[in-house]
Amino acid sequence: MEESEESEELSEVEEESEKMSEVEEEHHVKPGDKPLSRSKTKKTFLKKRRANKSSTCTQCGKSFTTKHSLEIHLRIHTGEKPFSCNQCGKRFTAKQRLERHMRVHTGEKPFTCVQCGKTFRRATALKRHLTVHAKEKPHSCSVCGKSFSLPYSLQLHQKIHTGVREYMCFECEKTFMTANCLKLHQRIHSGEKPYKCSHCDNRFSQSSHLKTHEKIHSREKPYKCSHCEKRFSQSSHLKTHERIHTGENPYKCSHCDKRFSQSSNLKTHERIHTGEKPHTCDQCGKSFRYKHNREIHMRVHTGEKPFTCDQCGKSFTIKQSLGIHMRIHTGEKPHSCHQCGKIFSRSTHLKSHMRVHTGEKPFTCDHCGKAFPRASHLKSHQTVHTKEKPHSCSVCGKSFSHQQSLYTHQKIHTGVREYMCFECEKTFMTAKCLKLHQRIHTGEKPYKCSHCDKRFSRSSHLQLHERIHSGEKPYKCSHCEKRFSQSSHLKTHERIHSGEKPHKCSHCDKRFSQSQHLKSHEKIHSGEKPHTCDQCGKSFSIKSHLKVHMKIHTVEKPHHHSLRSR
């Protein structure tokens, strides 16, 4: 990498200091002679330097002490780079810079810190490092008071306050504070990665990235926390870590009062206010606020599911989903309702459940204004308006609006009922049906009416019951003005208009509009009479017939009553 402005500034200071020493040695007096004062020595040096500074650049007016220095400088304007690296092909304007660059490939670090033994490729890098030990920061910002060990570091910092970013990339028009930052950025466009790891084939666009990477191989962690024993491979990581101990949050949001310990966290947070979503999927165009979320989303397209359950082999796209899934096997339900004590395996399930108690229905249908406690309920409802049923059964041709509904339906044909109640051994097609059934045995009725003291085992039963109090009848017949409180009642009613009788007797050709009518009819063929009078023992095939019969036992004759009253 070419020498930065900071390195050039330090080199000039060192050069000036060395030449001052030469003048002082040249005018060193013998014993007994009167020595030159420091000011006279400096004047002599400056006079000599001005005499030597005869070589001036005609392009920019910069002057140099030697003609050779001018020749090297002119290569900035001509673009000439005669010195080439035989390892990576990178070119340089000066031989000294090529020699310095070669240390990247050879690994040579000739400059050693006398305090800790750490080695560096450049003298300037060692000089910067020594400030870690000295803790000296004599250069302070007049705006915010932040201190720096080097004047160039202060100069760069001050650009944050002034907003000066004079270096612009002509590819993407992004601006930068320093020429070096622009140069590093341009490698994104050129794809240049001149720094190769000596341990593996990885290449990097910046030498600092290579240095950080090589610590993976060496396992070097030179930066130790002064508050605990934790060590880090990067000084920036140490600095961020130490804020845990100090509680420092130097980065404040410009939109709200929230503060952060890391600038990257602030940048990410501010996207909430700006609505910026810079990470876009190249497959479907969906944008994301965080790069990590886009990476997870890409698994939808690739089908990648890297997280697998060791109990049942089921795979998941994210680790969090696997963790939640594992609760099925462990039985863990960490989320508890404070109203009724019901426990859930997921916080989202608890949140949905709480709407039963609060009556909140945040999801509203755009077509009819009907509100629902869950997004999935709204989605199911919307198929009433669209009439769309894209999922068809391959056996009977019946169509469904949801894939899950088709999956459940197909179990009718396969006869699969894998969920069994251990109390009565009754089997069910879904886990949810089993769960609802088990409340018959436990007597659990978690859903209480907000108008009266009646309780229900199912939320749907509560919802239907509450319509008695509200008088709500949301389902209207498309053929007449009649309205119903339940969609099933509407469906049954509309068969009067359509003449549809989908339920056929398996013993004869008779058909019915309702399944319960078919069930009652089939008892004629089977001779089944499940409804028995507890007074006289007479049995009936239909419940309503038993109800009529019971009046014989309960109703008193009027003239007997009048005689008894006399």
C-alpha cells in the first residue's frame, strides 16, 4: 500500500529533525569557543535549506531540496510507476515504496517496540504504536475536546465536524475524507486484492485485513482488557468491549435520544427512522434493513436448511426456529398467561392468546371491515371474497384455499389419524383436534364471556356465544336478505336456494343438504336407537323424538291440576 498522508507528514518532520542535527554537529564548537545559540543554529539550517530548495514543480508549485526528489514527485502528475512488484504486479513511483511493500509478501518486520517486543513493517507504524505505552495525547479537538497522539489524526477528526469530504469516487460518486480511504474504496470496483495470506489462499484488499486474518492462524490476541482477563485480536474489539465495563455510549441517534456503544449499531438503528433498506435480494427484489436478514432470506430461494433436529431429523433455515421446535420434544413451555395460567412454547402464541382476554382484533379485512385476532385468521377469511381455491385433492377433486387444509383433508382418504387420546383411545387427524378433545376429560374451559359468567373450551365457541349478546350476524345470504351469526349456518341455508344436497346415503339413493340429516337417516337402515328415555326405557333413533316423548312424563293434565287445586 502507498504511504498515506500521515506517513508523509511524519517523514518530513523526521527529515527536518535529522537535518537540524546535522547543522548542529557542523557548528559544534571546540572547548573554550562561544557556542551558537539554538535560534542561530535554526536560522543557519533554514538558510541552507532554502538554498537547496531550488527544484520546484511546475504543475503544483511544490518545492524540493533535491532534483531527484522533484523527479519522483513529477510521477504523481504523469502517472509513471516504474517499480513493479514481482509477487503481485503492483507498481510504485519510488523504489523505497516498493521495498516497503515487499515486506507484505516476505513478512519482514524490522521495527521492534522496546516496551513490548511487538514488531512492525514501517517506522511510522512503530511510532504510532509507541503512543499506546506513552498514553500521551497532546493534540485536542477544539470542538469536542477529544485528544489525539498525532496532529494528522486530529486533522482527520476535525473533518467530522466540518463535513469536508473532498475525495470522490467517479464510479459511484461516494465521497471520502482522505485520498487513502478513496484508494481503498476503489478496490471494491476494481476487485484488486493485493495482499495474500502466507498460510492459506485468502486474499485481501487492505493490508490491515490481512493482518487481522493472519491472527486466526497464529491465534494471537495481543490486546488485553484492563478490567478483566479477556483478550482480543483487534484493538477496536478491545475498545468496544471495555465500554461494557465503563458503560460508555458515545454514539447518539440524531432522531431520538437513544445512545449506542458502537457506531455500527447507531447506523443500523437510524434506518428505523429513515426507512432505509439497503440490502436487496437479487432473486425477488425484496429489501432488508440488515444484511444478515437478507442472507437468511436467500435460503428461501436456495432451499438451504442448515439447522437439523437431532431427535426427528427436521431441518430449519434459522437456529432460532430449531430452538423453538426442540420444545416439542422437551415439552418446555416457558411463556405463561397471567390471566388464566395457560402456558405456551412460543411468545407469539402467548401474544395471540392474550387477545382472547383483551378482545383485541388488530387484523381487519379491507373488503368487509371484519376484524380478527390473528393474521392467519384474516388470510383464511379473505378467501371468502376471492373465492380462490388453488389446492385440489388428487383423489376427489375437492379444492382448498390453503395447503394445510388440503393436507388435513387428504387424511380422510388415507385414514391416517396419528393423534390418540390416552384417556379414551379416540384418534384424531391433527394435534389441535386432540388438544381440544382432551378438554372434555380435564373440564378445562379457558375462554370466559365478557358479558356473563359462561365459559367455553374453545375460543370459536366463545366468539359464537358473544354474538348472542351483541346480536351480530356477519354472514348474509347472497340470494335473500337473511343473515346468520355463523358461516356454517349461511352455507346450509344457501343450499335451499341452490338445491344442493352433497350428503348421500350409503344404503339408498337419498341425498341430504346437511350431514346431520344424513346421519339421522342412516339410523333407519342400521336400526340404531341411541337416545333412551330414563323414565320408561323407550329408545329413539333421533334426539328430537326423545325430547317430544319426554313431555308425556313431565306435562300434567289440566283437569287433574284443577281438581287438585280445589
